[in-house]
Amino acid sequence: MISRLLRYKNTLLFGGAAVWGLTLVSCVMVNRTIIMPPQVPGATFVGSKNCVECHQGITAAFADATHAKLQAPGENAKNIGCESCHGPGSVHSKKGSGYTNIVNPGKNPEMCFQCHLDKRGEFALPHAHPMGKVTCTDCHDPHKGDAIVSGGTQLAAANETCLKCHSAQRGPYVFEHEALRENCTTCHNPHGTVNDKMLKARNQTLCLQCHYQQQTVGGQLWIGGRDHAAFVQRGTCWTAGCHEAVHGSHVNSSLRF
């Protein structure tokens, strides 16, 4: 009786492991992107060409957009570029308009999270932009160009997205912080972190990622020709009465105020 029970448990154990193994292999072996478009009650997919009839101002530039890669050619998918994010549009198209018969990711980020799972997790962290007051489309344009502004041959810096709201940090400053020149995301994760002010790292650990030099004397922390060992024990670099003007200063080259 006991041996039969053990045999039954082993069968369940190895059988379950085999099922999970097949599931994982099937996911890994797929050589194409798989998405689940949102659903609209009573609607069917009609294809992106149907959207062009009314939304020419949006669809005109969509061919060069990052999200245009979501379009799947073929009869089975009906080239559902727009409907990949907005859901089937037959009811919306038949009525000629409406807010309840089509999905608007700009009002609800849940559609974005279907693909960007990591961002859902980041927005759930203690310090993040408040969803509802800020949406994905405030920073990312899904219909035109790169979804992430900056880089390559683009003339606009990534900071321009942040500075639309955070204008006090724009400058120009007499003494600028080089990190701001590079990118706000050098120090901040705009989707959310465990640290205050959405900083990528805590306390002086953040600053030392850039402001660090080889140490040759034990018990000392030399940065910029001065021992900072005692300073870092008082708090962060920007709250210990030292470098409080972290974005830039008009009066002090050390960004003290």
C-alpha cells in the first residue's frame, strides 16, 4: 500500500514537471512575438486600413513609429496594427466614433502593460509617477517616431520629455551638472524605484557611480582632491549641506547652493 502511494506521488511529481517543461519549451521555441490584443464586446477586427478613413492625422506618420512593428501581415491577423492596442474596431467604425466602443491606452495603461510587463512592476514600487495623473502617452508617442525620444540622429534630447513637466530643472546653469547634460535617467528611473525621488541608487552610492577615483590610503575616501570619508557619514551628498544644487548652480562650481 505504501509503495503504491509513493509510486502515485512520483508519477504526479514527474508528470507535473514534464508538463511544465513542455510549456516552457513551447514558449522559448516560438520565433515570433506573441501578443493578446484587447477585446471589445461584440466587435471584430477590421484592419488598420479602416482606421485611416477617419484618423489620417495619426496614421500618416505611423509607418515610421516603433509600434508599427506590431503589425502582423496576413489574412489571419488582418494587418491589425492599430487594433493590437485599441482592440477590434468594427463597432467603432460602424458608429463613426465613440469612447466606449474602442480601447484608449492613453486613459488606461493596462494595455501597455500587456507587453511591457517590467514597467507594471516598476510602477508598483514605492516611489513612482502616479498612474492616473501621468500616463504612458505623456512621455511616449506610440503613433510617431521612436517611442523613446533621443539618441541617434534625433536633435531632441531625452531630457526634453522630462523637462516638459520639470521645468525648474531645465537651466541653463552657470555651473551645470554633467549628468543632467547626459540624461535625467542617469540618476532617475522614471517608471519607479524603491528609492526616494525615483533615484536609481540610495544615498552616496548613486553619486559614487560616476564620482569615484582609485583609493590608495585606507580609511579615506578621496574625491576631487579632498577626503570625503567623514562627509558621507552625515547623510547623502545632497542633504549633508554639501552639494545641494544637484541639477546645477549659478554661484558655486561644487554645486553647493
